[in-house]
Amino acid sequence: MVIKIILTVIFLIIMIGVGIYSRKQANSVDGFVLGGRSVGGWLTAFAYGTSYFSAVVFVGYAGQFGWKYGISSTWIGIGNAVIGSLFAWLVLGKKTKQMTQHINSRTMPDFFGTRFRSQGLRVVASIIAFIFLIPYTAGVYKGISTLFEMGFGIPYEYCVIIMAVLTAVYVILGGYKATAINDFIQGIIMLFGIVMVIAAVLNSQGGLTAAVDKLAALPSDDNPAQNGMFAELFGPDPLNLLGVVILTSLGTWGLPQMVGKFYSITDESAIKRGTIISTVFALIVAGGCYFLGGFGRLFDTPATLPDGRLAFDSIIPSMLVTLDDALIGLVVLLVLSASMSTLASLVLTSSSTMTLDLIYREKKASGDEVKEGELDDTVKGNIEKRKVIIMRLLIVFFIAISLLIALNPPTFIAQLMGISWGALAGAFLAPFMLGLYWKGVTTSSVWACFVWGVGLTVVNMMLGNPINPINCGAIAMLGGFVVVAVVSLISKKMNAEYVDKIFECYKK
């Protein structure tokens, strides 16, 4: 216990110290939200990866899908690395940086408002982002608190509150730059931690070969007479496995807190470095998490809920509880690192979106923006300071709301994520990506995709999830491309001269 406490205290002191160190760069809006658009490839790649993978993956997804699909769940991690990291950087990185800088966009709702010349889109996008980032945040709280409860014996409620306070402190102090530096430190811990934990868990089962043999001897849930399904390449349910791969891999392309990393990266060479680094990071961390979860059935059967269902979120903790104290301390740091980085990204995205796209909304999309020369430096400085203060206050507000949900979570972590990612990526992915590449995307098609993504997710939830939330999220994302394409072809076109000016950024 002493070892675990010392490691955790040192970790938290470093996180707060980075926040204090970065506070001078967080006095302006660009500095607080984007780190001055000068964050290098290494920091951006680690910020992307650590925001991507949190306790949601390590505790929720790895446990639940490892139990359902066995070692074939490793495909989810591979998909996250190839589709969610490599392809995302190749397809979105450079063009996002160029266009958002050209139109002076700081948030994803701001992009929609300016690119498609609609203040209504900007407002609605910011509301969607704020609402549906909350269940994601609650899922992260739940995951880290489950591990803390296992590692330290601290009640779940206290874990959630401590986590919220500490994250709020360093984000409020240092903004995005503090988050990026801390993400790098946390990413190193995650890389080292996942390798050590996998080695320890497999060793407890007699090594990799012995563990796979034990898994192959287990009977199928649907057919007790059939063995080996959990050790097969594509597992017992390839179709639903594919749905998870799509949701968790393609979903990052439409999440504001993920795409925002491309806004802040310094230049094209940094994007090239970041592409490679983030892919390797994802392959090790995500691939390792799901590979580890695939052996969950070799350990004690997880607890059950009052209704008789398995408590999937207890699977990973039950695997790790037998490790020695030093390794449990490392696991706690691993998940704490992953979760705090994700929480920091979420709360920063939410607060900046609400501040810049609702409270201090500029009317640049409609052509009647205030010219820079009309405001003296003192007035502009005061406005900047007020915006940063409001963002800091909203960080507290956002954390408080998600904290209330986390203290009484409605479902498993994986389902919380399905709802959040399904609505956000279902609404934003297609219009954002196509808006970077295709001049023909219309304002009406973006509205239609917002309705499609949010509507499908909410209706499915209200009907008691007749479609699994994970599969529903995947359908929402892929269907969004059809919605945007069809509606763009039949709806009123945008002003050609305006769109040409937007796309001039690629000629530079």
C-alpha cells in the first residue's frame, strides 16, 4: 500500500506542477484552447493517443469485449491503430490544419458555422457536443474509480470526486499546453505499464501458449459442447465484433476532442511525425488492452448485477487483483494516466465550445464580423481574459454534471460510450470530413446529418436499445455519409465564390 500511495502522489504532484508551469501560456484564448497552434508532432501524437484510450478502453471495453470475443477482440485494437490513428492522421491531419487555420476556426462547431456559413449550425453543434460528451466523461470516471477501488480499497464515490478535482486543477491552470505535456508523460507510463501488465498476467497462467490452450478448452456460451471459439482468429461473433471495430476506430474521426488535436499542431513535418508515433502508440496500448481482456475468462467469474447480468466492468479488476502491490500500483498509474488525459481533453473541448460558440459567438460566417481594427488592444485583451475566465468556470460546471452521472451510472461503460460516440460521430463525422474535401457539401446536408446522428441514437435509447448501442453508433456513422451525399445533391448549393475562398487554403 505504501508503494502504491507513493507512486500515485508523485504522479499527481507532477501533473499539478505541469499545470503551474504552463499557466503563463494559458492567458489568451488561442493559448488556452490550442496551445498557440504551435504544439509539436510528439506532443500532439501522444495527446491524440492518450485522449483516445482511457479507463473506458482498459476497464470497460477490454473487459466486456474480451469476455465476449476472446483473443479475437485484439482486432479492435488493431482497427484503432490502423483506422482510428493512421488513416485518421493521413486523411484529416493536414487538411484540418490548413482549413481551420485559414478560416480561423478554434472548435469543431466553429468550423461548421464558418465552413457552411450558418450560425445556427454552430450553435446546435456546440449543444450536441456539450450534451453527448457528458456520458463519455461519466464512463471515464467509472472506469478509473473501479480500478482505484480495487487497488486502494477507497470507496467508489471518493475516487470519482478526487479524480474530478485533480483533473480540473491542472486543466484550469495550464489549458491545452499543460494537457499536452501531461499527455506525453502519461503516454510513456501507459506504454510501459501495458507491456508489464500483459507479461505479468500471462505469466500467472503459465505463459502465452498455456493461456491460449486454456482459452481454447473453454466451451462456447451458445453451445456448451463446442470448444475453442474464444481462441479463434475471428472469435464467436465476427459480425458484432466488426461493429465494435467500426465504432471505436472510425468514431474518432468525428469527435471534437480528437479532431481538435489537428488544429493545434505546428506544421506539416510535425503531422508526418505524429502520424507514425500515434499509430505505434495505438497499436501497443489498444492492441495490448484488448489482447489482455481476451484472457478474462481464465480468471474468477466476475460479479453479477442484481438483475443477474455479468458486471463486465469488474472483469479487468478481477484479473489484476492477484498481482503484487508494485504491479497493481503500476496498473493504477496506467489507468489514471489514460483517464486524466482523456478527461482533460473532454472538459477543455466542452468549455471552449460553450464559450466560443455560444456565449461569445462571433458573426464571421454571415459576413458582418467586427473588423480587428475597430477594437483597440486594451478592449481585445479584456475580451480575451473574459473568455478564458468563462472557459475555466465552465470546466468546473461540466465536471460537476458528469460527476453526478458518474456517481449513479445508468449502464455499463461500453454502453455509455456507444451512446456518446454514436451521437457525436454520427452527427459530425460525415459533414466534417466531406466538408474538407468536397465543395459540393451543402448547409442543408449538414443539418440533415445532425438530425440523423442524434435522432437515431436518441430514438434507439428511448425504445430500450432494440439495436445494440455499439452497432447503432456504427450505423449512425456510416449512414451519415449517405445522408450528406444524397441531401447535398438535391438541396440548394452554397455560394460558389464563398466556397472557393474557403478552399484557397489548399493552394498555398
